[in-house]
Amino acid sequence: MLKVLIVDDEAPIRKWLAFCVEQIGSFTVVGTGKNGLQGIEMTQNYHPDIIITDIEMPGMSGTQMLKELKQKGMTPYVIVLTSHENFQYVRDSFQYGSAEYILKTEMNQDSLREALAKAKSVIMQRITDDENRSDESARKLIRSVLKEQALEGFTYKTLRDREIYLENDLLIAIDIYSSDDLGPREIRALLAQDTSLYHVKYIGYAEGYTMLLANLHEGHSFHKLVERYDKIFKDIRGALGFSDIKSSVSELSDAIREAHARCSLAFYEVDRKIFWNHQPGIQKLPLMDHWRASFSKELFAQHFEIVISMKDQILQEIKEKKPTNLAEVKKLARFLITTLLYFTLDTTDDLEKKVEEVGEKVESAATVDEMIGVIQQVYVPFQQRINKNKTYSETVQKIVSYIHTNYGDKITLASAAAYVSFSPEHTSRIFVKETGMNFVTYLNNVRMKHAVELLEQSNKRIYEIAEEVGYPSVSYFSTVFKKTFDVTPNEYQSRESF
């Protein structure tokens, strides 16, 4: 809904224009004024998209009004009303921003409808052009703020370079998440009739997320705004996080982070959609890198009960502390899954496909319970095998001992089968049945366990460690290590926490 301001010194014309505009649809009249002075005041208060104005008016002419508005940086679409006698004034008005004129002698509903249709087309194209120019820069700004990489205090220039025209007045950030594929344009249309905000900027900064930045008109209640948006978005799947009201653009970083943190609470509190006075959780879980390292070490040491306990503890921490950095939360969830899959499954195309499929499920999870459900689906078979195979048969114990003794050499399933005097096929079958993984996967796990010990406890170079644990190729060793621990051997070795 585009906002229209009417300025004319004749009351009957103002009333007739207001009636016609409202009848056309897609437009709403936000005010009427009788001269240029009132036109300027109403433009500053209501921020119309379109001004319909007469030229000759007492107090201040339409031309002077347009000149002053241009000097103030306010450039709505202007339709000038004129007569044949003062057409020179129309030409003068063009240099101050008018775009269309209607002869009063020929003015009727059809000519008005045609002029407004043209105005709407120009305005929508202008919006599209503005978005294309500024959105990428604005997106980067939002992302940097959320990553705490942006300067704390924004300046007018910082914002205006990104087509963000906020004033040092009541301002707010609203983070809107939609799982219905609503982007900035759809949300703008949804909120078109809301007049409580001005200088509104819609920034789509991530899939499903739109950050709304705006000033709040004085006299408009924040609580009423929240209630109104609750009604507008009641049938939309998603969530809204409102920042507290700020009084300066220098506080915009805080507003953006507050809005995003509150919006993130919907991941944990599925029965709510609007979050405005809620205390958000911590940004990210502490000691996350330490958890990853400890989890991997226990897994490859085959301390399975500890692994299950750690997994449950991590998930409980997520639910209780509600970290607002959902990207980090889901990254940790993927780690818990992929590390286990690489430990238990063969490194084949099927494994890569499985890892990708489960990773996509984690990314698409809309709630913490849904995400945890994906993790548990992977862990249930693993736990069942643990409970079933707490002890191995004598043959499998011999194979396990053979691997632990000779992991640094070039051993194969065939050499292990010869060691226990069975065929490779039979050896593979009983080994998978009892351990839950094939020979190659088990061997790689043992090698990774010893590689970690050497990285932590020795000063050996990476290539020396690779050779010692049975990898003649440093490149292949690094590839396996990266898949296993989510970091390269060099990164692992350099971390202070390790």
C-alpha cells in the first residue's frame, strides 16, 4: 500500500482527490494540507511515497515546497496539478523532483488513476533498483554485526552508504524468520499498511531471515506494535524477534543482536512466535572446541559409554543454555553425527551420501527437538551394537589385537584373515557383525587414535606421524584426519586447548 499526501488550497479538491485515491486501491491517503508549509510538515511526519500537489497556493507554493523537500533529501514521487495559464510553473517544478502533471481542466478519475498507476510502476522499479544497489552491502553489514566484527557505533555515513536512512530517534530492529519462503519484498507487502514505522529498511541477510530496521513514530506504542505484528504474522510459519527501543543509531549494533538473539529463541520455544522482552540465551556454548576434541578422542579410544554420555551432556547443554548462534549449534550437531558415521561406516560413496543426507536434515531442522531427533536416529543403532557386543569372540579379539599391534604397517583384511586362518570373506563378515564396522574403518580409527596421541605428546612433524601410524601419503593422512576431527593435523596440533 503506497502512501499518498494531498496538498491543495481548495478544500473541495482535497476531499475529491482523497476520495478517488482511496477508491482506486493499492494507495492510502496519509494526510491533506492546504499549502506548501503544511506539505513539508506532513512529509516529514508521514513520509509519503507520492505527493499530489497544486502549484499556486497561499503561504508557500508547491514549487517552493518541492525545492525545500529536495534540499532536505526527501524525494517522493510528485504529481503536479496545474492549469494552462501557469504551465511555466510546472516546468520549474520538474527541476525539484516532480515527475507527472495533470491539467485541472481535464482532471477526472481516469486521469488520476493513470497517473497513480505510472507512479506505482516507477516507485516499485525504484525500490528494486535500490535493493539491487544496497542489499549486498547491507547484508554484509548485518552478518558482520552478528559475528561481532562490525564497529559498535554506526555513523550516518555508514548507514546511508547502504541506503539505510535511520534518524537519531526512536529506532528498532526486528528479525523475522520465515519457513514459508517470505523474503524482504513479501514482508514489505505484508506490512504495507503499517504506519507506525518509517525509514524502514528490509534486509534479507540469510536464507529465511529478514532484518527490519526502522524508526518508530512518536506516539506509537511499542507494545501495540508487537500486538499488531503478532496478528499480521499469525498465519506465517516462523518467528519475530524485537529489539528494545533505541534512541541513537550508535546503538544499532545492539539492536540487531538483540533482535536476532530473541528470534533465535523460537528454535527452543516452539509454542511462541513473538519474542520481545525475553532474555536470550548465551551466544555460543563455551569450550565447544574442547568438547569436539574430547569427544573424538574418547570415540577413537573406543570408550563408547563415555561417548554416549558426552553426546547426551552436549545436547542437554544446548537445550538448557539455548545458544543463539544457531549456525554454531548446527555445526556441532553435524560434528556429532559425521564423526560417528566416519567411525562406524566404511569410507565409500554411500558414506558420503549418508553424511550429506543427515547434514541436510540438521540444517533444515526448525526446532532443537527436531535436530536432536536427527542425531538420535544415528546414535540408536550404535548404542544397540554397544549393548550387544560388549565382548568379542576369540577370533575377533585376535583380529583386534592384530590391528592394534600392526597398525603402523601395511596391513589388510587379507593379512588379518591369514592371521586367524579364515577366508577374507568370512573374516569380514564376523568382524562387521561383532564390531559394527568393517576392517578398514576399524583400522583407520585405531590409526587416528594414535595420531592424536602423537600430535599431543610429541614434537614430531606431520609427515613423520603419518608414516608412523601407517599412512605413507601425508595428503591422504590429512584428508582422513580432517574428515574425522573436522580440523587438519596442523590445526589440531596448534590449538592451545589440545
